Amino acid sequence: MKIILFDIDGTLIKAGGAGARALNHAVQAMTGHPEACRSVQLQGATDKANFENAFKAGAGRKPTSGEMTSLTKKYVNRLPVEVLASVKAKKYCKVKGIEKFLVKLSGRKDVLVGLGTGNLKEGAFIKLEPSGLMKHFAFGGYGCDSHHRSVVLQKAVGRAARLAKVKIKDNEVFVIGDTHRDVEAAKEAGYHSGAVMDGFGDERLLMRSNPELMAKNFADLTPWLIWLGLEKDPRGVKRGTYICPDSPIEHAHYGRTGLDLRDIELGMKELRKAKRKITGQP
Ligand SMILES: [Mg+2]
């Protein structure tokens, strides 16, 4: 069984800033600060962490747990209004090719598709509503599960295991996101990582986080399906844009930038030099 976990913002959809506006609204109602999110890096973090940071930006101190509950309630109440405003302003969109991809994955019996998102569960459902994509997701890990994305992903996998009544190995889990934080969380949990560049991620940070697969979006599904091991690559793995998921060494050698290969070669040179020094052999 393969488990595929999708991030929401920038990976499935772009909600036109609805989340930030709803959070600004909630923080303003509690602290009077109108633009608290301006100084907070929201992308790739969990809602819980974002709420805390936005409150801190507004009030100049950490929220109490009661204030966090109240802030969350205000955010969730405001979010539908802001999502609708984005839809009306034509600022709400799906990431290219995602629907085709999800339909393809949903048709398979050896795949379970879920959410792995920093959004609160309610927030996730509200944000996805206009996209019509929610029907493809049977389970998920959410921002309300933990501050840490890797724990969010592990929660999702636990739910998938209970749902399918099977044991799931780490190398059967594939995480797809749009920021380096998605990639880092996947790696921390021991899962495969793939990234879309059309989302909100910083391309340089994304490159540095070194996901197994990077693609602009889902317009061309072939690299995604090969990465997931659902289609065979007729030309082998030495393509440089994607890799065989079970061979991290090949990834290092045939990764997207080629920089990995140079790093490894330089490292090997140093290692050989040090070995020669120690053993005295030429
Ligand atoms: Mg995202």
C-alpha cells in the first residue's frame, strides 16, 4: 500500500490570501492590531504556530491557552467569508493538473491519498470546499495535531494504517508539498518527498532541501507517477529530473541540479586524501 500525503496551500490550491486575512481579522478583534500577519512567515508552518506568532505580533506577548482557543474560533468563523471573497475576486485557484492527478490516484487500489497539512482540520475543509477536491481525501494529518509538521505527517500515516487495516512502512509514504518545510518534515519522518515549484515555496530553499522530485506543477504526470513507482521509466533513472524512490544514492548522483554529484566527488577526494595520509599508501 502506498500512502500519498498532500499539503494544501500552494500544492492543491491557492486561496488568494484568505487564510492570512482571516487570521489578521481574528488578531485585530483581540488585540486591535490590523496587520499582524505582515511580520509573520506563514507559508509552510502549522496554523498553531502561525496563530501564536500572529498573536505575538499583535499583542507583544504570547497568547494564553484561552486566548489561543478564542483566536482559533474567530479564525475559523471568518475563514469562509475570506475564501468566498477570494473566489469572487478570481484569486482562488487549483494548482495546474492536480485534479487529473487525484482522479488517477483515486482509481487505484494500491494507493491511499490523504492530507498532510499545517491547516487546522476545519480550516482545511473550508479552504478546499470551492475546489471540489475534498472527495479525494479519506484521511489526513492537520495543524491541530501538532506544531511539528513531521508529527502531523506521522499522524496522517497512523490514520491511514487504521483505515486500511495494514502496517505501513516509512518507505511507502510519499509527501508532496510546495515549501522546504514540507520536504524537511517528510525527511524527518523518514518519508519520500516531492515538491511543486508553482506554490508558495522559495525556490532556492526548496532546492537546498533537496526533495527527491521537483516539478513545476502536475501538468505532466509522468515524473510523478514514476517517482511514486506507479509507472515504469522506460529510460531508467539517469534522467536528472527525478529518481527511483528507493535509491537515495542514485538521487545524489542524478539529482536535478548536479551539485550533489560535485559535492560527493569533492567529499570523496578529501576522504581519499585523508586515508592516504593515515595509511601512508599512495
Ligand atoms: Mg504549502
